[in-house]
Amino acid sequence: MFKWLHPYAKPETVYHLCGRLMPWLMGTALLLLLLGNIWGLAFTPPDYQQGDSYRIIHLHVPAAIMSMGTYSAMAIAAFIALVWQVKVAQWSVLAIAPIGAVYTAIALITGMAWGKPMWGTWWVWDARLTSELILLFLYLGVIALSGAFSDRQTGAKVASLLAVVGVINLPIIHFSVEWWNTLHQGASITKFAKPSIDPSMLWPLLISILAFKILMLALLCVRLRTAILVNEQHRPWVKAMAGD
Amino acid sequence: MQPRRQKRLFAILLVIGLLTGAVAAMLYALQQNIDLFYTPSQLVDGLGKDKVKPQVGQRLRIGGMVVAGSVKRDPESLKVSFDLVDTGPLVTVIYEGILPDLFREGQGIVAQGVLQDATTIKASEVLAKHDEEYMPPEVAEALKGIRHVPPSQQQPASGSY
């Protein structure tokens, strides 16, 4: 059933695939990022209550959504790496982790900058903020663990296990605003009901979310190519390529 | 599937399952402590199955809607008092200091302070809570009848304040 996937476990194929996809992904991501952010920051109407301060939503929400999306991608790669021991999946885990960590940091920092004028405080230990901070620590933990062993294989394996186990945090982050009383408001778009955000503000936001998603894939391609070259440097196909 | 892979698959699923159970049990046990604030009805009726009421003198947070017409300001100082409501009982908050920009009647707020008697809290910090609805001023006016005036165009309040 999954026979067609087998060539993609081969580092050489993935290296060339990433090389071909990368320029397209990067170009689309930058274009959408510019479009979404300029539209969102400059051309949307102000909010009826928060005025212009709400505009930080166009950075905060895409970063926050993709901090969780990136984590699920990392966890799936880690799961494949642990069960089927696919080398490319193993390297992907370590390639994705810093991207996700930066997204999480962006979400936390923009959230704090938003919280100060709107709520009146930079930080409050409510369930949403705390679980998102734990997500950042999970990313940092994966990065740190992978480098904490003298044997790189063992380090990668332990880091993958942490990545898989940390998935428990994702539903906690998402449902924290429903399960408990929090200062953070409820979900505006990631719910089944009609989005509680006006269409004039929603469209640039959706474009920004898509841009962050594609940017993650583009950065993954860049980092994965580097990881493949580093790990396969003594293989004939790398040597042949370097010899050209 | 190869037996070795199958073994690894089950081992990992078992680890995830056990940890999920452990975390769920932990969160269940800490249920009442994870809530950031009491609502007015929780404060008056008690919290959870055991109806635990907070003690007078206890530090806590209270969250609710500011009741329209209940905001009383002291003309000589920054002292202010207002009532909070969620579904039933009212709780009075006394505060001295600068209120956040979003503070207004009908707005959700979270106040941290000390419980003075059953329904009065002396707050040391008042935070505004905004909801998940975002809309332009014209839409809000049409939908909710809220007239938004930018701070630059606001008339200074007349009278003593």
C-alpha cells in the first residue's frame, strides 16, 4: 500500500526533491507573507474595542497556530523515525525543531506585546500562556537532548521520543481556553462554528497563516538538505556531486 | 509488518498511552487550581462538587462582567468600586489605581486581590479580558449598537472626576 513512499526514504531522492521544491516554496511564502502582513497591518479596519492594537493578531495567530502545526509535523517524523527507523525522518525531527521553537517564541513575544496594552499585564500564569511556554520548552528540550549524547544516534533517538511524548501538550494548549477560566480569549477561527472575526480582517489573517505554513516547509527543505549532506558526506553520491 | 517494528510500535504507543493517562489524572486532580479566577457565582456558591468557598482574607482572582451603572469613582483620588456579575450573584471590587484602557461597563475583567467579606474584594491589580470577536467599528455599531470613539476625539468628561 505504501510502496510508492519507499523512494522517499532514500536520502539522495529527498535531497534533490527538496532542492527542486525549495525555490517555489520560499517564493510563495515570501509573497504571501508580504501580502498578508501589509494587508493586515495597513489596510484592514481597526477593531471596535481594541483600535489598532489588535493588528498584532496578524503575526500572533499565524505564529501560534503554526507553532502547534510544526510540532505535530515534528512528532509524526519522530514517530516514523522511532518505529520504522527511517534516517531521513530522524534528520527531519532535528531540522524542524528550531523552526518550531522560533514560531513559538514569536507567538509568545507578540502575545506579551499585545497583552500589555489590552489586558494590562505582560504575562499571567493562565492555562493557555503556560501551556504555550511548555511547548517552547519541549522544542528546546528536543534540540538540547539531541546534542546531549556523545553518540549522535542515541541523542537523536531520545530527542525523538521526547518529541512524540510531547504531543500530549497540543490538545491541552488548544482546549485550555475551554476547559479552564483563562485571561486569554477563546478561539476565533480554529473552531467548527463560524469564525468570530469580521471577513475584512479574516482574509489577510488566513493568508498569513498559509504563508507561515509554506515558510515552514521551505525552511525545512533548506535545513533537511544541509542535514542530509552532513550525514551522508562520505557516500559516493555526495562525493560525485562535490567532485563536479 | 516485521515483528521488530511491531514491538517498537507497541512500546511507543504504550509509553504515549501511559503518559497521557498520567497527565490527564494530574490535570483532573489540579482542576480547581488551574482556573485563573473565580467567577462571582463560584465565589458565592462554592467551587466544584464539594462547594468549597474561599476564606475571608484569602488572596484570589475574580473574573466577570462589569455591571452597567455600578462603577463609582472617588472624585478626590483614584479609588474606584464596581460590581462584577456572570450569571447570578454580584461581587463588589474595590480598587485604587489606574484601570486598563479596555475597562468599561459591560467589559469582562479579572481582578486580583484579597477577599474582605463574602462578596467584597479589595483588588491590587485589575486586568481587562477581551473576547474572541473582532470587527470594524461600523459593524459593531450596526450589530451591537456600540459607538466607538477614538481617544483622540473624545470629549473630556465634564464635572468632578
